[in-house]
Amino acid sequence: MKNTFHRLTLAAAFMGLALSGAAAQSNLRIGLAEDPDVLDPTLARTYVGRIVFASICDKLFDIDEKLNVVPQLATAHETSADGKTVTIKLRPGVKFHDGETFDAAAAKYSLDRHLNMKGSFRRPELASVTSIDVVDPATIKLNLKEPFSPLLAQLTDRAGMMVSPKAAEAAGDKFGLKPVCAGPYKFVERVQQDRIIVEKFADYWNKDQVFIDKITYLPITDSTVRLANLRSGSLDMIERVLATDIKTVRDNPKLKLVTAVELGYQGLTINLSNGPKADTPLAKDARVRQAFELSIDRDALNQVVFNGEFVVGNQWINPTNPYYQQAFPVPKRDIAKAKALLKEAGVTGRMSLDFMVPNNPETRQVAEVLQSMVAETGFDLKIRVTEFATSLKQSESGEYQLYLIGWSGRSDPDGNSYIFQVCGQPQNNSGYCDKDVDAWHNEARIKSDPAERKKIYEKVAAKYLPEGSIKYLYHRRVLVALSDKVDGYKQMPDGLIRVVGVKLK
């Protein structure tokens, strides 16, 4: 309660400060569900971090409402007939926040950094790129070891974000403490777990479409408190409204709700071979994992926790996606079959599992419903509620047996699967590894025809869904609520909050 009061008081204080300087500066206050991890596009991995990056770090390309790739810092691209070179024309007259010029040399630097920096989460996203050539000051050429169909889609996200070479060289691995990019807003300050402040960049290439002077991001993990701050006027926008609060928002004439089905998924990651905690029957035997999945009723979970507003699923893309595999529909709950599989696997008695769950009300409720469901089959989930960024670190080091975690999603299906399912990839914290699955993923990357790629992913699904380390459960609706004072906001399917074109009345 003390924390809730503190957050409400703090937000009110910010509101007072904003009002005192209202004539001088407009301030858009956005409530986030978590505190982002490091603000370095090469090293970052959180969804909330991507929301902040949308204001400070422009990319070579972006997406539109229909998931088409559209230019941002690039103006055009051309792929060679053999698919092994991609030539990209760059936007002229672009400056970084430190005043340095964005040109081909800077673009090459940023892409090389994503590929080569120690700890880079972008390396697998650009794995097919062998080198980058500066053709002229406004043109770069990406040389690929083989055709790579998801490349442009990767460049619509963090892999396509451009950083100032001068600032990055000076800061080294501390760049994330004060990022310098080429977006509409420049970084001002960050107080961990408290606020991130950015201000309008006067030399932004598209400055005529930037109407707000300052943005304050406030991490507020309690969804009820986030909504209370929005209703009171202490916040202007909030992300991840609870599905159970949709009616409250819609019934309030001073609020608006925008929605889209997320590109990603929410699910359970099982530690298969990452350290001593993987020593469980669940990790060692696919039949036990199948029994676990058969203990879950996804429809009931959706109804109980989300009022039926979300979309149940069992794959890394949602059922409306063209790549969804209809041959593998969502499995129904079957306790008898689950118990038979456990008996066949030689499992007797109750199985205790360390269940790591990020700390927010919705995920805690999901965890409790799952705990109740699987108990009927003999699984005893020990829920361990953990601060979000801490849970990511613990998943990397294998400090879990079961982890309730999702992925915000990418416009190409490769972005939802490769880094989790292929041996040794940086987000494959479960340690899943299968040579056939690796080969199929690599084959899908070199095909450009969607029908051919879908057939290859069908083979992946046939093997990974019953044996793999992730049990996909549901796909959230992106739920962003905003004050009626916010105008011009459009919601893209990736769930990010884009601020160009947004106005405050």
C-alpha cells in the first residue's frame, strides 16, 4: 500500500511540475508496466525498452498497420537477383542527438556493432550478414552468406536502430546509460524503477510531425495503480490495460482505448538443459511435457483471467497469422491422457517445480490458475514471484525450472522462433537443441516464397510443439488507454507506442 501511495503521490508531483511549466513545455506522461532493461539497442531485450526506443532511436525501416515494411532512416532498398546483397539508400540530412551526421559510415558502424559487440542480442537477427560496404555517403550494401528473407523485418526493430559512432565509442559498454540515436526525442535522464525523461530533438529529420516537447515514462507495475493515475489525469497514456478493466476504460468519456492482437505470444518456458535446475522429469522426457500441456485448459484460462478478451493459441504466431499451422490446432485439456503419459514415462507421485513468475497482477493470476489446473495431474507448481528484469537474468543463468514469459513479437515469424528454438541462440535459455529443427529454420530463412516457408515451418511445428521447451498459451490484445487530451495516436500491431504525429490538446 505504501508503494501504491508513493506512486500516486509521485505521479501527482510530476503533474504539478508539468502544470507549473505548462505554458513552456508540453509533457506526455506514459505509464509502463515494467522498468526497461538497458537502453542500448544492441544489448536490450525487453518489450518496454522497445516502447522507449520508439521515441529515441529511429531505425532503417518501420512497419505500417498492415505489417508492410516502410522506410524510416532508409529511403529505398534493392535485393540482388541471387538474394545475397541488399543495397540500402539512406535518408539525407539526418543528425544524431550529439550533432553528428548520420551517413553510410555511421550506418555501417551501427550494424557492425550489432553483429560484433560482446553480449549482442542482435547478432542472431543479422546472422546472415557477412559484411557491410560503404558504397557512397548515402548508400550501404549488405553482403549475405545466403539469401535471408527476414532481413528487412529485422531492420524494422532494434537491429535496424542507428547509434552515434562518436557517442558509442566514447561510452563503450556504458552507452545504455545515456543513449545517443537519431530519433524524434533525445535522452535526458533515467532514475531506475522510477522514471525516464526524453525531450524533443530540435534537429530531427521529421520535426514538423513532432508536437510534444517532453515525454516522461513512469514504470508502474501495478495495473490498477496505472489506471488510477490515468483516470485522475496524472498520466496521459498507459500500456497493458488489464482485460478485466476494458469496460471501465470504455465507460469513461474522458478515456480512449486502442487495441490490436499482439504479434508475439505468452507461454511457459521449460528449463531443459541450462544448469542443475534442469534435472527434472519434465526436462528429460517429452511425454512429461505433453502431459503437462494436456493438464491446461487454455479457453478456461482466457475466460477466468482475461474475460475471454485474449486469443488462445499453441504456436509462436497467433491463429490469424498467415503462417499459423492449421494442422496443429490448440490441444484440449485431457487429464486421463495426461496421467497415462506420466505413467508411461515412469513418473509416480507429485512433481514439485520451481515456477518463476514476473511480478505483476495479471501474470500472478495466470500462474495461480495454471497451478490449480496442473495440480489435478500431479504437478506441484511452487510459484516464485520475481521482479521482471531479475527474472530475465535468472532465466539466462538457468535459475528456474518453469518460467512464465512471453515475447512481444516480430512481423516475420522467424523473429518469434529462431532465437528461442535454435541451438545456442541468445534467447534459448532453456537449452533446447535439435539438428533437424535447426536445419529447417535455416532453410526457411533462405526462401522468399511464403507458401514454401510455411511448409518448412510445418515440419518445425510437428517436432517442436510436442517436444520443445516452450508451451505457447495465448496471445494478448495490445491494450493502450489514453486521455481524450491525446490526439493523433495510431496503434501498430507490434504494440509499440509511436509518438511522431501525436498531439496533446
